[in-house]
Amino acid sequence: MITGILGIVCCGPLAIVALVLASNARKEIAQTGQGGSGMATAGWWLGIAGIALWVLGIILYAAGVVTFDTTTY
């Protein structure tokens, strides 16, 4: 879940890590019956949201809608 939050806030590629870790956690929880299913599901959804925002940002940057102007006045 932490990598999902960081994937949304800081860095898009961390969302991929969140998706992989949450998927593995959900499988392990289903096999062992341990707790933590809610956190694994939250991490999975945050990973999906982070990837979606990352892709949207790339599309907007490629279309010229978003620019990173580094000039100072």
C-alpha cells in the first residue's frame, strides 16, 4: 500500500511495483488465510490509479497540453 501511495504522489513507476506486490500479497493471503486483505486490495487499486495517472501524464505531455518550462524570470 505504501508503494501505491508513493506511486501516485511521487513517481509513476512505483505504481507498477505496488501492483505486483499487492497481487502477490492477495495470492498469499488467499492461500494462507491470514489478515491484511484490505490493505492488499487498497495497494492494488492505488497501483492501478498510479499507472493510470502516469499514462495520462505521458499522453498529455506528448500532446503538448502539459509542458515543463524551466525558465526563470
